[in-house]
Amino acid sequence: MKRVLIISILFYLYILNINAQSIKIYSDCNSYSKPLLLKYNDTAIIKCDSVYVINLTRYKLYEKSVSLIKSIDYSNVNLLINSYNNEISLYKLWNDSLQKKYNNISLLYNNTLNNTQNSLVLIKKDVTTATDSLISANNNINNALKHLNIAKWEKYKYLGIGIISGTLTTLLIVTYKK
């Protein structure tokens, strides 16, 4: 009886295993990985961000499309791509030339700016020196004008003293002769 029970349990487990779903893990996520064949009641664990599931008819259609595309002559497209690559290299050369010109102009601008700033500093020193010289000259002129005014009044003072002393002397002489 034990044998029958063990055999029936093993048979039951065998039947469960036959009807159980198979688990397929899909983790090769690059764009050129081979297709994964899933059958009825299979379980797939997908470790990619996205996958496309297609049936056999659609897969055969895609295979035909790929073989048709591979059989097409793409010489015109290759010429177009080569022409485009040549144009890109010309634009790259042109861009490099413009970049060099920009760098040269930028260097000239920076040098001119530095020279201008240095010249402005020197001009400011010269203007300050000239302003100090003008202030000193103005002070000397004002001192000279004061001395001239004083001398002019001194002259008038001596003239007045001379006229007064001459008049007094003349009066004395005139009065003495009489």
C-alpha cells in the first residue's frame, strides 16, 4: 500500500511538471539580441525596459522585409552619404577657420583693451601733473598780481609823497623869498 501511495504521488508530481509553465528569463537587452521563442503557457521574465512580442506570421513578414531591404542596391544612398560627409568636413574646416579668426580678433581686442587702459592710466597721471602745474602757475600769478598791486600802490604812495613834499618845498621857497 505504501508503494502504491508513493507511486501515485510521484505520478501526480510528474503530471504537474508536464503541465507546469516553463519560465524563460530575457535579460539580453541590446538591440541585436536573438529572438526569444515563447510557447503557449510559457512565462517570461523580462529584465529590459521594453520588448516587442510578435507572432510567427508577423515574424516571417519581418524576415522577408529584412531580406528584401538587404537585397536593394544602395549605391545612390552611399554617394549621398559620402557627399554629405564631404560637406560636413568642409563645414568643419570653415568652422575651424572662423574659430582661428575669432581667437585672433579676441587676442587683438584684449591687447588693444590692455594698451588703452595702460594709456588711460598714463594720461591720467599726465593730466594730474598738468593740473598740479596749472594750479601752481595760477598761485604764482595770483602772488605776482598781489605784488604788482602792492607795488602800484607803493608807486602812488611815493608819487603822493613826492607831490606833497614838492608842494611844501615850493611853498616854503615862495614864502621864504618874499
